[in-house]
Amino acid sequence: MDGRQAAEHVPVMCARIVQLLSVPLQAPHSVYADCTLGLGGHAEAILDACPHAGLIGIDRDQHALERP
């Protein structure tokens, strides 16, 4: 880092995404594939709303994947 504090990531349209995906992810053995996982904001919100769903997270941004 260059000394500046990283801004907190805020997922865009998160409530709407959760609303749209919550219905199909209520099905038994449902799986959600997040192909732009990034910092996991959408994935976390979806799994909070659908705790029985599975998640496959993929991202090419190595820096995002390495962040704690």
C-alpha cells in the first residue's frame, strides 16, 4: 500500500441482487456461483439470506483474493 487507507468496499445494488437470487437459492442443494467474488460482499449477503445454499467463488483479481 502507498500509505493511504483503503476505502471500505460497498457492493453495488446488493439488496436487489439478494432479492432476485433469494427465491431460487431456497431450493434444496442450490449453489450460487459468484464469478467476480472480489471482497465477497455480494456472496456474504446472499449466504446470510440463504444459509443452506452453497457458494463457488471465482475471481481473477489476486489482490482482492489475498485481502484479509
